[in-house]
Amino acid sequence: MIRQQSEALAGRLPPLQVRAERIAATVAQGLHGRRRAGQGESFWQFRHYQPSDETRRIDWRRSARGADVFVRENEWEAAQSVWIWRDSSPSMRYRSRRDLPEKAEMADVLAAALAILLTNGGENVGLLGEGMPARGGRVGLNLLVEAMMVAKGGTSAPPAEPLPRFAGVVLIADFLEPISLYRESIAALAARGCVGHCLQILDPAEEGFPFSGRIRFEGTEDEAPHLLRRADRVRDEYREKLALHREALKDLATTFGWSFASYNTDQPADAALLSLYGALSKTAVWE
């Protein structure tokens, strides 16, 4: 799914590369890069003057055309750094049907496809939790994908890793653990000024709970099995609890100025990728 990597990696990672490359190519159509305001030299746009703006930024020629005062914004041309983390814990290996991909598979695909779009746009990317610096171009992309293939069986929450101030962060997981687990990680990242985006990946069965009758549920991470004699009787309660949990996740993200989106593994992946890329574009105003 990714672009053609070096021969050494291409032999080891062809399925991921091909799939991610196709999804990234689909989303890339119509995109015009992650333009954002900053300290570059290329003019981007005029916008209305705000009280927090320095008066030296006012464009008097544009402002003289009417009653409003405008400032001139330039495009930020320096490459920015984005760290991507995807949950590789055992719970991500779940799929309810054989014709569906595992959650972990789609997390890898979306992470790789996002890295493709970012490196194509001149950004640096890194895999959070691997202690690797963010790099750009083909080298950065290859290193990230190779690290993803090695890093399996991780924890369900982002690891504590010191990142550069104002770095971009993308978290991809099922986010089914208690909210307190994610609050600690996100708060630590946000304290460094990191701008973050969360994508929740769920299997459609986890979303709708279509089970009926007597069913024994086995845990994926050493949880004790649970027997339901009439699974359909708890469906409404389950859906309500999931909805409340998701709202709590959204509130958590909003509290720190982050974004939150959800994706089911039976849906087209390009929509989820576009959501992530669009969220990064809206908040990419780091200095």
C-alpha cells in the first residue's frame, strides 16, 4: 500500500505497501497539500485583524480598500513532525467475520497510508513509542513501516515518550479501555503543546452487538470468559454504554483541543484516512 520501498523492505512488506498506497492515492486526489499559516515567505491569504495580532502584520494596502483591517498570512514552509501510534495490543486482533480485516490490520494500513500522505507533503513522520526520530521522505516512510511490522503486542494506551513541543500526534486504537487510561497519556502529550487526533477503530459487531441466544465471550487479554444466556437482552444496554463511552472520549479530546473520529472495519478506509488528514490540516499552525 505504500510506495515502492527499498528492495529489502519490499520483499518483506508487500501487502501493507500495496494496500496503503492505493488508499493514500485515492485520498490524495483533490488534496492540495497541508498549507498552513506560519513564518514562511510564500503568501497564503488575507484574514481579518484580531486583537492578539501584532500591528506590524497589518497589510495597509489591503485594509485601505474598505472599513475592515486585514493581516497578511504567509505559508509555513518548514517540514513539521507527526508521530503516529496505533494500538497493537491483543484486543486489536479481533474480527467478527472471516471476510473482515482485523482491527490491527486496518490500524496498520491507515497509519501507513497517513504516513504516505504526510511524507509526500514534505512532513516528517515517526512511530510513537519506538524511540525513533521523525524523518521525512522515503527514508522516514520506510523506517516507520518497518518499525510497525516489528512492534507487536504493545499496550492499549500510548506510551509516555518525550516529544518535541508542538509536534503533531495521531492515535489509532479501539479505545475500549477505561477513560482514565487515555486521559493520563493525552494530558501528558497536550502539556507539551502537542496537537493530537484520535481515531477509534471498531469491528461492526463491537458497534452493534448483533449477538443472540446463549453465547460465551472469551477475553483477548487474559480476561475471564463471560457467559450470556440471552445475549439479545443486553443489546440495548451495551449500545448505550458504548455511546456514553464514546462521548466521554470525544469530551476528553475536546478538553485538550484534540479531535476524535470513529471508523468501523467494514467501511471504506479512504473516508477514515481523509478524516485524519483533514484534522491535521486544520490544526497545523505550529511554530
